[in-house]
Amino acid sequence: MYDHKYLLEFTTEVFMQIGCSREDAGAVAAVLIAAELRDHSSHGMIRVREYYDLWKSGRVNVTPDVKVVHQTPSTAVVDGDRCFGMVAGIRSMKLAIEKATVTGTGWVAARNSNHFGIAGYYAMKALEHDMVGICVTNANPLVVPTWSVSRYLGTNPLAVAVPALHEPPFVADFATTPIARGKLAVSEKKGEKVPFGFVQDADGNPSDDPGILRRGGGMVTLGGDRVHGSHKGYCMSAVVDIFSAVFSGANFGPFVPPSVAYLPVPEHQVGEGTGHFFGAMRIDAFRPADEFKASMDEWIRTFRGAKPRKGETRVLIPGDPEREAEERNSKAGIKLVPAVVIDLKAIAAELGLNFNEEE
Amino acid sequence: MYDHKYLLEFTTEVFMQIGCSREDAGAVAAVLIAAELRDHSSHGMIRVREYYDLWKSGRVNVTPDVKVVHQTPSTAVVDGDRCFGMVAGIRSMKLAIEKATVTGTGWVAARNSNHFGIAGYYAMKALEHDMVGICVTNANPLVVPTWSVSRYLGTNPLAVAVPALHEPPFVADFATTPIARGKLAVSEKKGEKVPFGFVQDADGNPSDDPGILRRGGGMVTLGGDRVHGSHKGYCMSAVVDIFSAVFSGANFGPFVPPSVAYLPVPEHQVGEGTGHFFGAMRIDAFRPADEFKASMDEWIRTFRGAKPRKGETRVLIPGDPEREAEERNSKAGIKLVPAVVIDLKAIAAELGLNFNEEE
């Protein structure tokens, strides 16, 4: 197990070593370690190798001039100057919060960015300001619109964080597909099939093959098929794509650059880099803050009191599993799989750093 | 077939006859007829009887004092004074647009309202102002959170409208459940089963019985079951509920009053009436309007150009089916089922009006 503080320190050093400022390196590290703590290891330390290779390939600028290129009292567009996504993400969310402080709400679209980790990290930044936080991002295309075989959408996640009074906050953070892509990779490595309703083959037929993406298949949107409402998942994913890219001037849909160096950037580009969208809403812009938060407590307690169905012991509130993981992992430490440890050691060696043995 | 202008005129007269101002009656009628034109007849003329009965039962105020009770430059809360939902809806969306005109974006939460028809109607109001429109509402509880048998959520729809330049606008308007409740009623009347993945029985077992809601069953959230991501549909539905009720001070979840008079209002109330939430975002608060709209054209053309899977002829853009229906129905007229015609004639007779025979 690795102590999360050690991983934070090591990761910060890695990104400083390749040229990031202490602040920017700290931002990248903070979001990756937050993912590990919250049991989203697919967005955690495994990405250090990917980000490092992306930098090596020249696709990330480690000394970006992140700029506000347009604004009104409640809105702004940020250009990330090809930064690591966390740098644009933290800067944009901070700006949204500042605007909300003055005008009630703040909305910031970011372009010319890269993969930014877990969307929930940014949405949760609003909580300490007694604000509701919202964050979406588009992602490289692997997902088909309903009726289609064209991989034109990313897993396009949406995060919403709402503060409560005595209860822990409500934090929804989810992809607009039935499952995360990482789960397909895990099943494939184990040689297992996946349930129908996750992927389709190159002709659009339902498939249970987790490796089908490498043979022209695609992931489906939430809902699974047309009968079960995949067109609604397509709507959500499309809204996330439009908010991330059309508001900001980033690439949308099939043109979003991959977050890994071994996949080429699409030749035709319709905007700049990857796009994100951030929102902050002061709760006292609607009701007295304590009244709003007491009402959220009542909402949370009501839903936690829902009757579990046979075989279940409790009904979860969005954010419960991640918060419980965070409490557990920050005490017990973070388990890294051997392949990730090997990657981190290799990167450390290249940069003249040291990555500790597991304790 | 009925001409939509005739239905608009008749419906306006009905609501004026029970005491609404011409403006308010026109608002109710406009939204109901818009639903008919857009082939959402479950939210159309069939509701005249429900609204009429709700008024008769004393649950709707036909001379409401709709008021802004709280505001900041970009936000407001509207109290509907137990109005028909359309009255609060149109007023709130107008206010959101006014605020967006000044500060870039406007966000209005409404409470003490009732059923307001199709969410898309309000979102689309933003389009003519070169704004993106957003609208959500909670609804009376029929839907179970994942892991539960408690009907704590409504079908809680979400609508987003985005303007384009030469292409028709993008309009997503969808419930956060696999299907609309009306489809269950239709299958039940026909004596047909429904596919698994729409409803569960009182113990939480998957069911194909469209009448199961009357025996303690519940609708499931988008995704269908936990394996296929119903917890993501639960997240979305919960976000819609919180935005509609906790922002405004309306009832949430299991406490939302039914939109039909024959179901009682829950004894315990945690807020006032039904809640909605409206947003308007000036597109030129992010990019020059023509640039934004040209980018939307490119988005729409790209997705319309996606390759259909075997057996499909085209890939739809959100809003295509409803827009095509609107063009068709405004020329050919609106078909009402016999039961609705009988209801309308009965109401007309009670109010000293006349409802024409079908032409």
C-alpha cells in the first residue's frame, strides 16, 4: 500500500521534472490522487504514464499561457494553451466560483485542453463555498449514437455536487454510458465475456465481447438499445459534447484528440484540443444557505430511508461509495497494480527520481 | 382531424371559462397544443380533463399571484401561488431570458406550481433570443431509486435547446426513465406485455407486466438495472429533483403532489407544490453568436452523417422527430382519440361551450 501523501508528492515531482510549475504539477497530482482515493483508479496513477508519453510526443504544453479569452458577468471562455487538463480545469472552476460570488452563478467553458481526470473533483470545489458545482467534459470517441455504427461520442461524464448541512454532500459523477471503458479492458484481460448491453459489433449487432472496440465495435449510450432508451443516453452525451466543445471552441464528437500518445490526433480538427464546461451556483442566490442545506439533509435522509429491495441492505445516495472509499483509502493506503508500479519506477529512473517500494 | 388553431382557441376558452385570465388560459393551451403538434399526445389534449378536475378539486388557483420571491443578477425563485404549471413556467423562463440578456445567463427555480406540460416548450423559448435553453421538472413519484422498491422519484424530464445557423435547432427533451408512463398504459389496454427493463414488481424483481404499478411495482431509471447503469439514471433523476425542488422550496421525491385529482396529495409535505428549474444562456456570452451557430451546424451535419447500422436508414439529431411531426401535424391536423373527444365535449357542455365534431 502507498500512502496518498507520498503519491501526491512523488507525482508532483514527476510533473515538475518535465517542466511544469509547482502549482501546475500539484494540480495534476491532486486530481490523480483524488481519483485513487475515491476508488476510480482508472483515472488515477495509471494515467501518469499516459500523460508522460503525451508530453513526450509534444502534445502537451508544460508551460502554458492559460487565458480568459471572452467573458461576461456570469460567463467566460478559457483557452488552456494545450495544458494538462487539470490546469485548465482548476483555473476554470475557480473562475466560475468567483463569478458566482458576484452574480449568483458562474459558467466557464474551456478549450485547447487535455484529459482532466475525474469530473467530480472540479464540481466538488464549489461545496466549500456553499455553491452547487457542475462539471462536464467530452472525451475521445468510442461511443455510437443510437441507430449508428460510427464512434462519434466519448464516455462524456457529468458531475454535480450539492452541499448539505449535517449530511455529507450529494456528489453525482457518472459517464453517459452503461459502464466505464476501463471495465471492458479488465474483462478482456481476464478472458471473460461482458453482459449484452455494453457494446455492439462493427455492424451494430449486440455483442458480449469486451475486445470488440479493437475490431470496429463501439460502446453504446446509457439505456443500451433504442427500446430501453439509448436515445436518451445519446441526448445526454450530445449535450455534454456541445457544452464542452461548442460553447468553448474545442473539438467535438469524432474530432476530440485521444488522451493517449499511441493514438493519432484526427487529421481534420474543428476546434482546439479537448473541451470542458464548469458551473458554480451560489445556493443563497436561491434560498438562505442554511435553509437550502437543511432541505438537502432532508432529501438525503428521505432517500437513504427508501426500502431496499430483496437482497440489498441499503439504498445509496450519489457520492456515498466514493466518500466511503476516500475515508478507507486515506487511512489504509492506496494499492497500485504491479504494472503501474513498474511504469512509475521506469519514469522515475528516466527523470532521475526514485519511486519507493510498496510498504 | 382537428386544426391546431381550433384546438388552441377552444382550450383557451375552457380555461378562461373556469376563471383564468386570457393570458394564462392562452399559456396553458399553447403548451398543450405544442405537445400535440410534436406527437407527445400524452402531454396534450388528454390533460384538459385532468387539469379541469384538478381545478374542481380546489388544487389549482386560477387567479394566482405569481411572484418573484428572491433574486440576484443571474438567479431568481418564483412562487407560482398554486397556478397551472404553464403560468409559472412561461413567467420563469421569460425571467431567465431577461437575466441572461443582462448578465450572460439566467437561472430561475419555481415552486408552488403544478404539472407544466412538455419541458421542451420552455427550453425552446430561448432559441429566438440566440440563447441555449434548459428546463427540468420533478413529477409525482412512480420511479424507484436503484437498490430500492420505494417509488421516490418522478419520470423527471430534462430539456436542452441549442440554436444553429442554417440547420434546425438541437432540442433534447427526455424523461430519465427508459420509457414514458403513457406507454405502459397503452400496452396494458392492449393486453400486451412490455419488454423487461421498464418496470419491477413490489419486491423489486424484473417484470414485463405493464399494470404492475397498480400492484406496488415501480418504473426503473434509465439504464434499467444496476449492471446496465440504472444508478446513473438515478443520479440524473435525483439531480432533476434537487434542481426542481431544493433550489425552489417545492416538494421533492415522494412528496411531489400528483397531477391528477383522483390521487391524494401526500399528507406530509416538505415544500410547496411541484417544482421546476429553468436556464437561459446567451451564446454570445461565450463566442460570437454566428460562430457558435456555425459550429452547431457543423455538429449537426457531422452527426447526421454518422453511418446508420444495418436496417436503419438514418441517424437522428435530438429534436428531429418532434420537428417533423410539428410540420406534418400543423398541416394535416391533429388526431384525437375518441375518449379524449368525449371528455372535451363533456367539459364543453358543463361550461356552456361547444366542442366541434371532427372534420
